[in-house]
Amino acid sequence: MDRREVLRLGAVGAGIFAFAGLPRAAGRAAAQSGAPTVDRLVMTNVVDNVYDVFAKGGKLDAITVQRSPLGPDGALLAEHGLAYHLESVRGAERREVLLDFSLTERSLLNNYAVLKVDPSKADAMILSHGHRDHYGALPDLARLAQGKLKPGLTLYAGGEDTFCHRVVTTPSGTIDQGQLDQAGLEARGLKVVLARQPAVASGHAFTSGQIPRLTDFEKPPAAARLVAGPMDSACSVTHFGATRVEAKPGELVADNFQGEHATAYHVKDRGLVVITSCGHAGVINSVRQVQKATGIEKVHAVVGGFHLAPAPDEIVAKTVEAFKAIDPDYIVPMHCTGLNTIMAVHAVMPRKLVMPSTGTRVIFGA
Ligand SMILES: [Fe+2]
Ligand SMILES: [Fe+2]
């Protein structure tokens, strides 16, 4: 794809939503869309399900992929979880964002150390949703880093339900996903913002806001449940979505992930980089929401867990068809995406597929 085509596809339209928290400097760089633009984004896959020491790196057409081989600083740890470090540059301005916090403190802190990620340099934190494999190490991180983080450091969550008790039902019983303690995080000095609408984080990144369910094939996982809280509390089942459900406190209700949100960047001359994290709201819904929120059509990359591992072939096929319509330059499938979807993407768009691994860095932009 030549530069002229990138520019044509990246034509900026009018954003649908006003971005909350858009600082003046970012506003100047935001063109007409309301979304900030960065020159470069370095996405580091701090923790993921797989650590492949033999994965190849190198320069592709428009991105550079760097790997983390075994080295003197110790081995990276993989686990069922996800954590990112996102470093962006605009001119002389540099920002760092920590997105999601894996399952265990052991993996997250080990990998931060090996990858030389210093949480005290973070300009913002973002949590995608309230599953333990994304927030698990956050309470320990907040405790250990208390007093060392930047003053007033904001944690962006997508809604009240991020802090509700969740479980997953299986034929052999329920798996407790736990409940993240918002007040506990605030007591450690984090400022928790519920970004139900698109919001700028750190002046460079932005969140999608809550994600409308536009496709007819992307459904929340059938096994996901919320534990109903007291009536009229933040975790009351009547609090979420348009469907009112009668349930007593403590009963399990279907989880629609009302407060899940995606993270995105607009990379100059490239387009949007959309990071879904776990993608319960649907990877296609997430991309469409970011496009709508920014008024920017061109998608440079779709990154993250797409939660299609348990999906039937029909859903995978529809997702791949939608990817073809969106036509991103790169797809970086992580965590819960599933080999079924990775193989389907590879079959029809092999040059777009970039396989990540714990410790992988992808450099977008100049
Ligand atoms: Fe999840
Ligand atoms: Fe997950």
C-alpha cells in the first residue's frame, strides 16, 4: 500500500462523540476527529498466554516486530492473562500507558522487570473489563507501587460492572473470576474514572467507551455470569443494559459486559490501532465503535484477544468476512483469540497476520 493510498483511506471525518479529557495540546493534534494523533506507538505484549522464544522478528511493510529471546535478565513468564505496555510519541512528547494487568503478580512484576517497564513512569492505566485474567495483579501492583506512581494517576475503567463479582459456569462447576475492589485501588492513590463514553487517556491514547452491539453474530460468552448485587446498587442486575432482569442478590445472571471497552490510538499516516483486550463485546463491534467515535475509517491494526476460541466455525467465518471488509493492514491475535480464528485469518490474509508472544514489541508509525 503506498502512502497516497494510506492517506486516502485514512481521511478524517467528523467524530461522532466529543472526547472527554482532551487536553489542549492533544486537541491541536487531533485534526477534525476529536481523537489525538501520535507519530509512533510501541505496543509491548507484557504478558500473554504463550511465550515463544523462537518467534521471528523483523521489519514488515509498515511495522517492526521485535521479540524477547531468553537473556541474562531472566525468562519471561506466560500465563492465561493479558497485560500491555503502550508507549507513544508525538513530536518531543512521550507517554506511557499500562493496559490490563494479567492474572498473577508473579508474572506481571517479573515481566515488567525483564522488559524494563517501570510503572512509576505510567501516565495512565486502563482496565478493559472485570475478569481476573486482566485485573488479577492490579491490587498488588497498586499496593507495591503506592507512593511511587505519578500523583493522581488515573485508571480508566469502562463502567460500574468492571467492579462487580463475576463467575464462569462450567459443567463441573463455577470458576470464580473474583471482584476487583474499586475503593481499595482508590485508597492506594489511583483515581478511578468510569469512561462510559470515549475518553482520551494520557493525551495520546483513547478508550472506545461502551460498545454498541451492532453485529448479529457476536454474542457474549454463554458461560459468563455476573453475581447480582443488592437492588439499586452498582452491581444490581437492573443497572445494566436495556433488559431488566429479576434476580435476587447473590443470584447469577447472564453477563453482557456492559462496561467493557477497547483502547485505541490514531497513528499518523497509518490509521487506527484498536486493542480489544478480551473482546467479549465482539472484535468487530469494538472496531466499529472506535471508527464511529473518531470518524476515522482507516484501521491500521486490530490487536488483542478476540475471544473466538470457543466459537463455532460459522462465527469465525463471519468475523473473518468482517475483517476483510474493514481491511486492516495487520491483525495481531492474542490471548483468547483461538487457533481456529488464527488459521482462518491466515488462510485468507496471511500477510496481515502477525503472531505475538509474551515480550513481543510491535512498532507502529514512523
Ligand atoms: Fe474476559
Ligand atoms: Fe481474557
